[in-house]
Amino acid sequence: MDNYRFGTVDYLVLVAMTLLSTGTGIYFGALKKKHKNKKSVSEDNRRTNFGSEKIDEYLMGSRNMKVIPVSISLIGSFVSGNFHHWNSL
């Protein structure tokens, strides 16, 4: 079996992606929240349920999602599951 190791480029990509993810989380989690507090109360109440009355509507997309996004999701899940299965053998 080959011995794979991280090189300089691998570490740079890892650090860059970690910083990008952390920065995005901080921006939308903390900084954007300050701007949300300044909005009017009526607009804030309108967005609390994200357009869904029940959790089923949120998780299932109110059962009116288009074919392409559902297909991409199913194919991605299938490929990912098979990739991990066959690499573990």
C-alpha cells in the first residue's frame, strides 16, 4: 500500500478552507446579527418560520421541488455512499 502524506499545497488548501469557513460563520453568525436587530419588527416576524408552517414542509421542500435539484442531491448521495463503501473494502 502506498504511503500518502500531506504536502505544502495540501496544508495551504486545508488552512484556506478552514479560514474561509470560519470567516463565513463569524460574518453570518455575529456581524450580520447586529444588522438584523436594526430591522423592523414586522419584517422580523415574517421571517421566523422560514416560510414553513410545519417541520415536514421545511424538510421536504413542501413537496414542490424541481426535478434537477432533487436529482443532483440523490446522485451525490448515491456516489458518496458507494465511494466510501468500495474504498473500505
